[in-house]
Amino acid sequence: MNKIVIPLAVLFILLLVAGEWTARYLEFSNRDRVLLAGSDLLLFISGMVILRWQYSALNSGNPHRFIRSVMGGITLKMVVFLAAVVAYAVSHQG
């Protein structure tokens, strides 16, 4: 499992650094850097949780468990990001 997590963590850190390097462009185009980093962190954490879930399902003897974990993971990510978008829209109304 660590062979999978370490490259993803390195990629996440590189993307955060790239986001900070482009901070001038983000501020010029009215993008919020904290919001961008927070959404990246949310995606990374949910991805790691779902990856662990799918990895354990893949090692089980039941092939249907893996399919359920993939579909459940996709649904979970969609619900989390939908809630994040709604929370952002409600907090920035006006």
C-alpha cells in the first residue's frame, strides 16, 4: 500500500507548490488560493480513503465487493464535492 500512497503524496505536494508558484496569476484572475488548496486537500484525503477501501476490496475473494467499492467511492466523492460546492455558494452569496 505504501508503494501507492507515497507517489500520490509527492504528486499532491508538487501540485500545491505549483499552485503557490502561480499565485500571481490566481490573484489576477480573482481565484482564491486557500480555496484551491483546500479543495485539493479534500480531493487528496477522499482519494486516499477510497483507495484504501478499494485496495482492501481488491484483496478479498469476492469480485462483487471490489465493484461495490468502486461505485461507492465515486458516489462518495460526488456527494462530498457537491456539499463543498453548495457550502461555497451559500457562504459567498450576495
